[in-house]
Amino acid sequence: MMDSVRPRTEELIAEKLDLERLLAAGGGNTFRVADLGCSIGPNTFHNVEHIVQQVRQKYNHMMMTSAAPEFQVFFNDQVNNDFNALFRSLPPERDYFAAGVPGSFHTRVFPNSSLHLAYSASSAHWLSRVPPEVVDRGSPAWNRGMIHYGSAPKPVEDAYRAQFRKDMGGFLRARSEELVSGGMLVLVFPGLPDGMLHSETQAGSVIYCVNLSILDLVRQGVLDEDQLDNFNFPMYFPHPREMRELVEENQCFSSIELEVVDPEESTWLQGGVGLREWLVVIRSTMAESFARHFGGEEIVDKIFDGASQKIAERAEVIMSTKCKELPLLYVALQRN
Amino acid sequence: MMDSVRPRTEELIAEKLDLERLLAAGGGNTFRVADLGCSIGPNTFHNVEHIVQQVRQKYNHMMMTSAAPEFQVFFNDQVNNDFNALFRSLPPERDYFAAGVPGSFHTRVFPNSSLHLAYSASSAHWLSRVPPEVVDRGSPAWNRGMIHYGSAPKPVEDAYRAQFRKDMGGFLRARSEELVSGGMLVLVFPGLPDGMLHSETQAGSVIYCVNLSILDLVRQGVLDEDQLDNFNFPMYFPHPREMRELVEENQCFSSIELEVVDPEESTWLQGGVGLREWLVVIRSTMAESFARHFGGEEIVDKIFDGASQKIAERAEVIMSTKCKELPLLYVALQRN
């Protein structure tokens, strides 16, 4: 869990989680936690460990007379996630039962009313697919020459937003069926303060520089123009307002907290992140998709070498963007 | 599921499974099934599909007023099982929620009272390890020159039996904690009729020929004697009497059925299995361990080429063994 949101989650569990109600609703004496979009660890293990520890503490503190609950943790990610790697690195001393659940979290992956707490860190901004309009030459939303909506014309951003609405709508609908009454849903993922554009953040500027570098490679004939036009990065960074609307449309959740975490609190970025660090973060997010789409590691090196130069040239402008860090959205909901 | 035991399981579900009691005990409206020792499919999918279908039919037949249960199936195997392959081959049209559970079924892998039906096909005869005495030169149970207990002196068989008692004891203890009251445990795995020795079966004879072939390779200097002495195959084929004793010692289960399935019913072997087919079956079971222990595919070929010759030489004797087919033990227990 990002350190900055850990105290929030602790508070949430201490104050809002009604253990007796939850265990009665879920049946048996098992407290079931899901980490949605877990990847291969080890972050997911830290997050889960923290949650289990907090709930256990709360239980002990209440000195409930029934037997202490046992914990079952479901690690969920796409079916092409490396679950073998995940399973092999499970902490041997864990005090929960572990299971892996393959499947898209935009749809149902758990039985009805079977989860007590669902958690997702750094995953909910991934779209289920590239919005089809942005790679359609006939569409006004065709994202020619660009790899993301950040610095693209409005129709492109609209297409991304529509895809996010569809995906997050499905996500909330699935969780509203899977969580027991009183169960909690906690999401932490990059988002934007209301009114701010993605292009007004440093992360947005860095992605733009990556894009410019790819355009150079197209101009040099290293990459094909069609290849570029067929590539779009399936991520959307919503505003709190958009998330709030989706939660209201869903009707099954009460919102406990829905806010942008002040970047100052993001200790992993504390002291200000340099542009070089941003490039590393963005490379780690994008490299695999680039390698798959553009064919190989060598091209990825070329793309990021070029991007590094673009960033150096534009450093002053970039450093003066509105938002130095890509903020986090913290969304905590309770199932009615 | 082996076709021969499918009707037994159908009957069991139809007659002995108390659905109302089970769903009340397990809480919520989820029916939870575990396949223990699932490997990578596709057999596990057929087994599970069959079980889910039978339980669903029974539910529909009862015309219960509550909402139909949803099914959650846990595929369990050792942590080094290829869960990625398993997940990728999950039937896309399945009508259950799937999860993978890494860990040894000789210990707890699920929360208390969380399963309604646990099933294990062709796995419960695997030991958690080679009994330590049989590879200890100082022990009277040292299994010098042999790879299994089948044709070995009695102390070796005793060591294997003791390991099986420990492992199956742990297996039953774990399941008695994981199954809800009224829940079912069904095991199908190779075993022997009371009073019969493993060496009195064709499978035993074929394994013995494999052993003779390895001894030849040691004599020829292709394999090292120490290498052979350090290798033992961690499988035990119990008698119904032994299983009955372990169930009674556990005290948490009522035995519904515990018997050797008449080999005549084993349709996969119907018409009698030839010695060549046995060698194929045994090779598929042993090849990986051999390759790992003796170093490479080439040695495995040599071992089985030699074994094939030994079998040809002894064909008449082998064909006249007491038991032409290695029988199956069918064990159906209900949690008190």
C-alpha cells in the first residue's frame, strides 16, 4: 500500500468496519479479502498483510466471544498474470489462506455476497481495452500520431472517458454483487483533481515526450506510422467528480471517502520527484506494451532514449506544470 | 473423473448430500467445491463440471424457494504446479467461479468450515516425501538398489506405510476442519484389495522391470549406484482396511463408501490393458522424476527401452499375476 494512504485505511477499518455484522452476513467464520489487480507481488502481500493485521487487531480489541475469524485472501488479476510467480513468492509465515483468482475485475469474479473487503491498488485506472474509436480512421476520435488522450483533441479524451465509465461501471456493479452488506471497497489509483487536465501534470508531460520520441522514430523510418496509429495506452485518470457520479449511478454503495490525496502526503514521492524518476516510473509501466506492439527491447530503448532528450530540452516548462506529481484518488465505499 | 466411479458420485450427491443443511452451515449462498491435487487439467475440469452439474440438478429438482446457489471451485495443488497453464485452459463457458489454491493437501489450505465438497482424483496416493529411512544406509529399511517398496523387503514397505499413515492422517485432519458439517469428501486413487501385495499386480511387475533396467544401467556404468540408492518413488497404494483405520482414528467422518472398485468397471482399461499400455502409463507418471533425478531425457529413454525388453522377456509370468489391473480405491466420507 502506498504509505500515504495506509493511515486512511487503518482509520477506515477501525471506525467503519462493522465486524459482527460482516461475519454474520458472510456466513461461517471466515473474513474474505480480495486484492483486485494484484500483479505478482510483493506489493500486494504488504497491502494484504496490513489489512489482515488491522482487522485482526480490531477483532481482538473488541474481545468478541466467538472464535476469532480466519482470513482468506483472494489475489485477483487477468488470466495472463503470472500466478506461478505470485504463488511462489507468497510469504511462508502468512496468517491467512491464499487463493488466486484469474479474470477481469470489470466483471464478476466472485460469488454473490462472498467478500468482506475488496481492495485495489494502482490498478483501477487500467481500461479493459483501448477505446475502439481512437484507432478507427473513420472516427472523429481517431487518435492519429498519439499514444494517449493526455495531449490529444477532446473527442479522444471523450472516447477514453466513455470507456472508463463503462469499465468502472462494470467494476462497481460486480463488486456490489460480490460484497456482503456492510462490506468495504477501497480503491487507490492515480487520478486528477477536479478541473485539472492530464496534460497539466508532470506525468502527462513525460508521456507527451515519450510520444514525441516515437514520432521522431516514425519520421526516421524506424517505426511505421500505422504501427503508431494502432497503439494507444489503455489508462484513464479520472476526476473525483466522475467517480462520484459513477458511485451514485450504481446506487449500492455509500461513499465514505472520495478524494484526491494531497501529493505532499505521497511519501514515495516526497522531496519532489525528478523528471528522470518519472521517466523510470512511466517506462516500467509502458515498456512491456511497447515491446509487444513495436517489436522488441531495442525499440523500447530507442523510444526512452529519445524521450529522455525531449524531457531535458523541455525541463523548465515541465517543472512549471500545475501539478508536479500525479495525484492519487482514494475511494472508500461501503456496501449498503 | 474416471468413468467407472462417475455413477457412484452421482448417486452419492443424489442420495447423501443434504443441500439445505450444507448451505445453511456454510453461510451465504455459495456452494464451495475443492479439487485436491488438480494438476493442470483438463481432467479436473471434467470432474468439477460433473459435480457442479449434479448438485445443480439436485437443487433444481428440490425446487427450493431460496435463490439457486452459486458455485465456487478451488483448484488445489502444490505451489510448483503450473497454475498459469491451468488458468489459461479453464473452460470459458463454466458456470462456477474459479480460484487456484497453492499448497500441500496434507495440511490446511482452506479456512475452517468453508468447503461443502472436497474431491481428489488420482492424487491421494502421492506421499508428501520419500520416507527418510528408505534412503538411510544405516536403517534396516534402507531400500538398496530399489526405487519403490513393491518388490522390496518388509521394512521398506513398513516405512512407506508409516509415511502414508502420517500423510493421510494429516489429509483427513485438514479436511475435517475445512469441510462444513454434512460436507462430503470423495477420494479416488489407486489402491489394493485387502491382502494383495503391490508386487502381485501387473503395475507392480512393470515397475519392477523398470527397476531392473535401472540396475542394468548401473552395472554398465551409465548410472551411479548412489544415484539409484537415493531415488525412491513417493507413492503408496493402500488397502481398504488401512484407509478404514485412518478414518476411524480421525473420528470426524462417517464412512459412506470405502471399497476397491472392481477393475472390470474401469472402462479406461476395459478389454484388458496390454503391458505396453502399462509401460506408457507408468512412464508418464515417473518420467519427470527420473529426468530430474538422473539428469535428462536421454537417460529416461534408456531406462524405458530396457524396461520394455524386460517386460517382453517376462510377459507370460506378468500376465499371470493375481491382478491384471491396478484397482482403484473409492472413498466417500461425510463430515459429522
